Amino acid sequence: MKPENILLGEDGYLFLADFGLSRMIKKGEIAKSFCGTAEYLAPEMISGSGHHHGIDWWALGVLLYEMLVGIPPFYHKNRDQMFKLIREASIKYPDLQKHGISVSKAAQDLINKLLNKDMSKRLGTKGDADEVLSHRFFEDINIQDLKDKKVKAPWVPVISEDNWTLNFDPSVTSEDA
């Protein structure tokens, strides 16, 4: 999971896309594959120690951090250094005074639990989505209403057959093909 794999539907609800490298594994099975976008790789995939669906919860933690802060938590332009940070570094949150970015305590707690380097202790690995959605970060959201699409989307795209690029940033649509 990464920003490029999240699509917005005409009703304002999100879709996940691009499962080209996904793999079904049985409960208790460990995979040893190495694939994905570097910034979103879990430590166990980088180390080659074997992984399971916990890597998806790790990716969600990276995505949430990036959505709130603007950059993945362990990003470094040098890939080897980034892999070292993913395996070893603690999560750092921006300083409100210095960076003008505030991440709530509930959001920090959720991200920290999703980015637990020990996959056996990572939020979501035991109770899947129910475990994650029961976190206090989501306490003000009626999850069932959200699943039933009873919650009005905060933004609904304008659909126009005459101008299908209407919802894309002009900096992208003005580029040469």
C-alpha cells in the first residue's frame, strides 16, 4: 500500500488498486519474497527473515505517517541508508514550532503500533482490521456507517465527460506526454 495505489471513486470513497505483487499465504505461513516500494518495506522483508500479512499493517503505518507529515518516516535518498533506518531507527515526529506540523498523540500512538519493528507485536497482526479499527484514533468514527457508505465523503470529485482531467493537479496535466 502506497499513495499511488489509493484511488478516489466518483462517490468520494477510496479504492485500493494494484495487487500485482500480492500473494496469498496460509495462516502461520511465512513468505521470503522481496518486492515493493522501498519506503514502505517492513524491516522483516529487508532483513529476509520472513514475513506475513504484518507487512501490510507496516505499510499502513508508513502511509499514515506520510499523509500527516508529508514524507515517509524513514526516508533517505540513499536506499541502503533508508533500509538501515527502517530496520534500526526510531520514529521521529516533526516539531510544531520548527516545522509547523502537528501529529496528535492518538495518531502517534497508532503509527508507533503499526510501525513496531517486531512483527509479532505489530498492531493488526493478531486481530487484523478489527484490531486496528479499535484503536482510539478511530473512536469518533462509526466504522459500520463508514463501511455502509452512510458517512458523507469530505470531498466528492466533479465528473465531467468533457474534461476528464478536471480533478488532476494542473502541474501534472500541463506536462508533455
